[in-house]
Amino acid sequence: MLKNLLKNMKLGVKLNLILFVVFFVIILINGIFLSNILQNNAEQEVANQALILMETMTSVREYTGDQVNVGTIKKLSPNLEIDGEFIKVSVPGYSASEVFRNLRKREQYSDFLYKEATLNPTALRDKADKFEAEVVDRFRGKHNLKRISKTEQPEERGFRDTSAGKLFYIARPLQIQNKSCLVCHSTPDQAPASQIKTYGSENGFGWQLDEVVGAQVISVPASKVFAEARGLQRIVIGILVLGFLVAALVLNLFLKLSILNPLVKMSRWSTAVSTGTSESDFEHQANDEIGLLAASLNRLKVSLQMAMNMLKQNPNP
Ligand code: HEC
């Protein structure tokens, strides 16, 4: 059945069948290997955005610590209070979370989440959940009480399941690298009275210099990563299909002009020669294999004619 089918198949159909199988195999291989590469690529792309945001938040923290707190507010109000109210804008962690809240109002960043996930936080919303606490513990295991330089920032990234769905997260340790932090985070009696009034004296104390107290975590819905990967995959498949179509077109054109057309012409010509309706040579310009065949056929025709002539001159040997 298949043998018969193949037997009756024209060259052009065979060529296109082969091309299709090759293309199918390429798409399959692409599906297996490339999708992994593209997924990593997409993760890297999202992680890069997240890292820039994280560095920005760290810069906001530094600005608030140096210029707002120590540089300005401490000079205006050493107890960091106005009319007995704690001046929150002097707190690095507060300004970072407020700046991020504003950033999220922009549509393009609205699905990014920022958290200073801390084991013993001053503001309870910063409390590390179970998953984050494990991340912080891993950072503490490797880096606690040893100063981490800006260039060797360790990081962790991956996917996690939450009640809000699957998230892609990227985390870096939050380390107390400045004595000035300990004014508000060592013991309640050292902290501004107004801070205690607002946040209480239970949480966010007992931190030490160079201690990793938490992790900066930026998360995005995993669907954002997958959408990015799918976008890349679509582009790659689009390019493959286009390349395949162009290759198929060129090969079909080549087959038709260089092989099929001359073969059909040759077949008509030999029929004409064999029935005696033509005596001309077969014309073929190119010196390729078809040209060789044409030359042999022309020689065959001459031999045939000679034999016929001999037969005519001497019909009864
Ligand atoms: C003026 C007092 C003050 C200083 C100085 C200060 N913090 Fe805080 N910190 C706070 C308060 C208050 C909060 C809670 C802010 C909020 O409402 O989000 C906080 C929040 C944080 C958080 C988020 C987790 C939590 O406790 O809620 C981290 C991490 C943190 N601080 C680290 C630091 C580091 C590092 C420094 C030094 C660069 C520093 N803080 C300096 C008072 C201070």
C-alpha cells in the first residue's frame, strides 16, 4: 500500500513531503530544547527588571537614611517628632515601601510586589512568611555577621506558590551595615519615644551590626514570565516557519526549472524521436547531470539513426 503510494508519487510531492518531515522534526526539537532556553531567558529578563527596582529601593533607603534622617530631620527635630508624632518619612524602610507603592500606580509596574521580609519586623506587615523566613535563614547561614560587599550581593530566585497564585520572586539579604540603624533597632530605650508610641516596644529590636535581619523580595506573577517566554517562542517559531516557506519555495522552483521541466521535455523529445516525428538534437544549456543525460541521449539517437539507415540499405542481411 505504502510502497504503491510511494511508487506513484511525483518527485515534487516527495520533495515537499521530505521538507515537511524535516520541518516537523525541527519544530519538535525546538519545542524540547528551545522552550527551556527561552524560559530561562524570560526569567532573566524579568529578574533584570526586578533587580533594577531592588537597587532603586536600596538607593531610596540610603537617601532617606543619609539626607532625610541624619542630614535634615535630626537637625530640625533630634527626637524625630513633630507635635509628639513620630516623623515616619525619616525611616528608610518606610520611604522605600511608600516609593514602591507610588511606582505600582504605573500600569507597567502594577503587578510587581516589594517586601522587606524580616524575621523580627518593626511593622508587622513586613513579617516574613514561612517561605520567606526560609530564604532569610539560608542567607543568614552563609552571611550573618560578616559584611556583604555591594559587589558580592548573594541572591535567590525562583517560583513559589502563594494564596494569590504562583509567583516568580527574586530575593537579596537585608543586612544592618550602619550603626545609625541601631538607634531605632537595638533596644527600645535608645529609640525615639515617638517611634515606640507608634510601633510599640515589642518588635524590630535586638538587631546587631552586620546581622542579616531579613530579605528584600521582589515578586511578579509567574504568568508574566510565561507570557514573556511565549512571546519569544512565537517570534522564534515565526522565523522558522518563514525560513521554511522560503526554503520550500526556492527548492520547488529549483526542482521545477532544473530537473522536472527538462525531464518532461526530454520525455516528449524521445517520444517524438522514437515515432520519427523529430530528428533534431535535444537542446540543454547547462553542463549538469541533465546535460550529461541529454548528450548521451543525443548519441543514442545518432546510433539509432545509423542502425536504422543500415537496416534500410540492407534489409535482408
Ligand atoms: C528613625 C528610626 C529608624 C532608623 C534610623 C532606621 N529604622 Fe528601620 N525601621 C524603623 C521603623 C519605624 C520601621 C517600620 C516602618 C514602617 O512603618 O514600614 C522600620 C522598618 C525597617 C525594616 C523593614 C522591616 C520592619 O522592621 O518593619 C528594615 C529592614 C529596616 N527598618 C532596616 C533598617 C536599616 C538597615 C536601617 C539603617 C540603614 C534602619 N532600618 C534605620 C525605624 C528606623
